[in-house]
Amino acid sequence: MDFAFSEEQEEFRAVVRRFVEERWPTAEVRRLADRAGFEPTVWKQMAAELGLQGLAIPEAHGGQGFGFLETGIALEELGRQLAGGPYLASAVLATQAILAAASPAQQAEWLPALAAGDLIAALAVDEPGAAPGLAGIATKSRLDDKGLHRVSGAKTAVLDGQNAELLLVAARAPEGAGLSLLAVRRDAPGVTVRPVDGLDLARKHAELELDDAPATVLGAPGAAAPALERVLDLGAIAIAAEAVGAAARCLEMAVDYAKQRIQFGRPIGSFQAIQHKCAEMLLELESARSTAYWSWWVAAQEPADPGALAEAASVAKATACDALTRAAAENVQIHGGVGFTWEFDCHLYFRRAKAAEHLLGDPIWHRARLAERLGL
């Protein structure tokens, strides 16, 4: 079996990398840090010229009809420059949630706008004080006297919640009959979205409060748990893809600086201690890249056993986040004192590393989950 990328996939990678370096470099990330986190014109350009927002959306709904391999490539290249804005939230998490849980009519309503970049959506699962996953969900939905669904509760770490027009909220079905996924308009009555300052300057997130907000159930009420489990696993794989790209960029930055920085009359890259740091960064990066690519392949195959996807997600998320944390920290150390300053990009990657660790479960949580699944 050939696990190598095809010529078309490698060309796609080159096109995405060129676009990101030209239109969304880290200088642009810095400029947008105090704003929405993305430039709407570039976001629309991503959709119109590259079709990135619609990679996983069927062609019948205006998308490209590709699988998770192509999505992973795009995420890795966006991660190299800490770019993408609401891409993870809308084009991955929300889009996959709609594909997994929504009815055909609902998919026809929302997916074309998502693919065109006209609609931004966000997935709201995590709750204050609750562990990652679905077990801690306390948000509740109910039917009012007119037979309409309403939802109440609090959500935290909602990626790009302040930028989303459509919020996809995981909640308990009436009388505890399973989990439902409900679509809520951000401007609906009873919806409060509070932007929250995060460690990662390149990624926006918000807290969400729902007070009897009107909602539309995706698919059948109380039947969303399997779809949500799949979406969260795909989200962990997506974060691993971004982390691999960011770790690779950290290694490039460290090596380039080590070649240029002169100390005691020669480049610091000639010192064995610096060489060891770079070699260890490369070793962890290649391990993370292998596990990430394997997880993309598993996701693209859509295995009948959901446990295979869960295992791949936990391995990839834990390995890639550990590699990025190591690479970002060593990059700062190799740069020395200037690595801590605002003028250098090192701290942006270190911020991404620490924030990505805790998003959708940290490495410790994923290793414990994997051990439990394997019966260890």
C-alpha cells in the first residue's frame, strides 16, 4: 500500500504554502491580533481561488469533494504561518459536524455558504469546569409550548465564537434522552457571546451563554453523540496537523538563526550543544509528522470501527503537541534573549504550542484515553 502523497497533492501543498506566505504571513497575524484575527477579503479569496473552506464538502453542495488528506495538507501549511483565522472552527469542526449530524435539507441550506466563505460557523461543546469530551455536557434543550426547540447553558473555549454567525451547540435532549446538536443564530434572543483574551494571539475564542435561545436540531433529537465523537476526533487530528506545520517552521527558524548568529568568532550552529538541540527537534518532528499523516489516512478511510479513528486522533494529538512544545521552547532558547522579545516570532509559536496542548484534550488526557481503549 502506497502512503506517499500524489503529485497532485504535492502541487496542492505548494499552492497553499505560496498563498499563505504571500497573503497571510506572521506579520499579518500580528496585525490582526487585536482585531477579528482574519481579513475578510483574504478569507473570501481562500474560498474563491483555492477552495480551502470547501475541501471536505461534497461537490453537490459547492465544495471540492476531497477527503481529510487534502484537509490535513491545508492545515499543516496554515499552521506553518499560524494562519487560517476561523478555518479550524468553521471549515473543519463546524463543517464536519454538519456533514455528520445534519439532515440532507440542512446540509443543502448551510454547506454551500460555508464552502463559499459566506458563512462562518463554530462548534460549542466544552463547558466551564468540565473535562474534555461529551460526558461533562450539562447544557439542556427543551421543547416549548409551540413545539420549538430552545437551549440553555454555558460553553467555554468556543473557537471563533465571536466571528461565527451560526453556532452549533451540543446539549442534552429533553428528559435526558441522549445528546442533540442544535444550530443557534448568534443574533438570536437569549444568546450572549463574550470574546476572551487567549494565550494564542493567532486564534480567537469566546464564552457562550444561552438563556432559552431558539434553536434548530440537526438530524434526530438525542442522536448526535456518535457524530460529535467523530467530530472531536477529527478536530484533534486537525490540531495535530497544524502543530506539525508550526513545529517545522520553528525548526527552520532555529536553524536559520544558528547559521547567522556569530559568537566567539563563529556561527553558534557550529557548537555541539546547538546541533544537539536541532537534531532532537528534528527527531520529534519526524515522529509527529508520521503519526499525523497516519491519522489523516485513517480519517480519510472512514473506518467502520470508530475506535480506530479515536486511537489515531489521540496518538496524533499527543505526539504532535509534544513535538511543537519542544520545538517552540528550543527555538526560543537558540535565539537567546531576543527570542523572548516581541520583534521576533518565536514567542508566537510558543503561545500556539501551549494553547494547542489544552485544546480538545491535552496530551496527558489523550494518553490516558488511549490506554483505556487499549485496556492498559
